[in-house]
Amino acid sequence: MDRSYLEWPFFTKEHVDFARRLDAFSRDRLNDIGSDHDDSDAGLDRTCQEIARRLGAAGFLSACVVEAAGGAFDLRRLCLGREILASHHGLADFVFSMQGLGTGPISLFGTEEQRKRYLPAVVRGENIAAFALSEPNAGSDVASMTTKAVRDGTHYVLNGTKTWISNGGIAAHYVVFASTGEAPGAKGLSAFIVDADTPGLKIAERVRVIAPHPLATLKFEDCRVPLSTLVGKPGDGFKVAMGTLDVFRTTVGAAALGFARRALDEALDRVVQRDVFGKKLSTFQLTQAKLADMGVGVDAAALLVYRAAWTRDTAKRRITREASMAKLYATETAQTVIDMAVQLFGGMGVVSGQAVETLYREIRALRLYEGTSEIQRLVIARKLLES
Ligand SMILES: Cc1cc2nc3c(=O)[nH]c(=O)nc-3n(C[C@H](O)[C@H](O)[C@H](O)COP(=O)(O)OP(=O)(O)OC[C@H]3O[C@@H](n4cnc5c(N)ncnc54)[C@H](O)[C@@H]3O)c2cc1C
């Protein structure tokens, strides 16, 4: 696979070493898991736990947690991690990303005590993390959430429903956002760390999606958590959620880039082998036009993703506009690139288990989660108008 982008000036020697080690690890230590793993809920859970253990034992999960990463997120490393894992194994990318997103609020806004208690087991891959923001009637419009947390002496009592929660059912803890009512809407939300075995928290149902991973609806019924579980101050919840998404949104673009790169690679292999009308498919100009468009899309997406990551790492400022541009462009482009790869494969492209067929299913959710493409466009336009 083309890794020549590692020569770009965005990366240091450490980034290149990290990328090469992860590439080799993915080939040697993930290939026996394959994409034909057992897709039952229990099978998916076991596979994700095993991937987390392997990534943890090899030291790669330290990229997902601030302290283990040396005190600050290295966004280029996180993006390289997602891109490379996604190009080999969608579920491995999912596991890696959720160890980061599910602990992001603790890494960025948690107390020293919270970090010590929750982060080391996640870095080792022994505990799985989750981020519970969305609700059945509050996805894009986060501030309209109805899950409530009411103060009762030394505790808060949570009631409500969260849905689309990745790792729901296997997480050891959930960072849960709830309305605490300090002010109307976004200013009245708070974030809590809720251990999976807390009485009153239950998995209401598992949700099946076209590229299956552990996903669930959670119910909170008089779920009591101590004040020490608050992440940040009461009323900081929106800031905690958006500050975390600001970092991780760019990594969604990176994962899309990994999927797109794999699709281009698969397509290149196919067109030089496939004979049509007495010639290789690669010799037809219509094929070459497709390949050219795919290649330009991949490189342009990579430039936006690593521009955003480099800016955050070096300028040490928020990258709301750059992150939204990277996510929007990379996810939409990857969808197109993968569709072109399926087209180049002909009927083989839609056969279950073919790499391009798997990619076709895997890419779709990335245009939805962590802010849909429409929400990214709104953010970009707002930033442009502000400037
Ligand atoms: C596979 C998967 C995993 C997920 N994992 C998690 C997780 O771990 N934790 C978590 O908290 N959430 C998770 N989510 C939820 C995800 O973040 C939401 O699905 C997403 O934010 C969209 O919310 P919604 O589904 O309620 O859609 P809606 O908000 O109802 O949006 C529906 C449509 O309306 C559009 N729309 C909304 N507002 C506007 C507007 N102002 N102008 C124009 N169009 C608009 C949207 O772009 C979309 O096309 C996950 C979702 C999926 C699919």
C-alpha cells in the first residue's frame, strides 16, 4: 500500500516509526482475526476485547490517552493510528478509536484521581471505554437531551435513555452526559463517569448496523453516582463534549482515509488482472479516469486530515474549522472512492466478504457519527462567516 505520504513535512521521525510499526503489527497480529469474525453479539464482543488486548500489549493504545502519550494528545499519531488500522481491519480501527473517545473527556478535563483510576487499564487494553452523548431524540441537537442528573446530597441521580452507544455492553465505564439544569440548553449539561456495574444502569438493547460492532441503547433508572464522578464542573458538559469531539473528529476523517486507501489499492490490483474485451481492464481510458479521480480524492483528503492534525499539534490551538473540513471531505470522498472500487470489481464487488464490499458497508456510518456531514457544513460556514 502507498505510504509515501509519510515523507510529507507534517510528520516527525517518531510518527513515521509509529506508522511503520503499526502497519507491521496489523499484518502480523491482526490477520488471523480477519474480517470473517463471528458477527453474533457475543462474537463481536470477544473479537473487540481480543483486539484491545493485543493493541494494548503492543503499546499502541498509549496513543489514545493523554498521560500515556506524554501529557498531550499527539493528533498526528492518533490519525496515523486510525488510518493504518482502518486500511487493514475496520474493527481494529473501531476498538482503537473508542479507547480514545471513551476516555477523551477524562484525559482532557478529568481530575488527577479520575485519570489514575480509569486510564491505565484502558491503555493496557484490559478495560473498554465508551462515550454516551446521543439520545433517541437528541443526536445532532445535543442540547435537547432529556437524560437528567439531579443532585441528592453527596450523589447525583441519573434517569434517561442513551442510544447508539458504541461499546455498549462491553465497556467497563461510560462517560455520560446529562442535563443538570444550571442554565437552559447547552449551558445546563454535565458529564459523569458511570461504572458499568452501577445499579440503575442497564443495557436496554443491542443495536445491529450494516457494519456490526458492539452498539447499544442504555437506560438509567435512579442510577446514583458520587459527586467525584463529575468530569469538569456542573454545567461544563457541553464544553467537555465539544472539546473532546474537536480532537476526535479529525480522526474520523483519518479512518475514512484508511478505508479509501484500501479501496484504491484493491481496485489497482483488480484492474491489472481482469481481462475484458481481450485486454486488461487497466488499459481502458475510462478505467484510468476513475483511478485518477480516486487517487486525487485520497491525496486531497490526506492533506486536509494531516493539515488539521499538524495545526493542532504545533499551533496548540482549537481547530474547529480544520477538523470539520477534514471530516467532511475525507468521509464524503471515501464513500465515492469506495463506490468506484465496487464498480471496477463488477459483480464481484458486491459479494459478501470481498474487501470492497466490506468497505462499502464500513464507510457509511462515518458520514453520520461525531457530527453528520450537514453539521460539519454548518460549522465550517459559521467559522468562515465569523472570519
Ligand atoms: C455506528 C454509529 C455509532 C455511534 N456511536 C456513538 C457513540 O459511541 N456515542 C454517542 O453518543 N453517539 C454515537 N452515535 C450517534 C451519532 O453521533 C448520531 O447518530 C449523529 O450525531 C446524528 O444524530 P441522529 O442519528 O439523531 O440524526 P438527526 O440529528 O436526527 O439527523 C437526521 C438528519 O438531519 C440532518 N440535520 C440535523 N440537523 C440539521 C440542520 N440543522 N440542518 C440541516 N440538516 C440537519 C442530519 O445531518 C441528518 O442528515 C453513533 C451513530 C452511529 C450510526
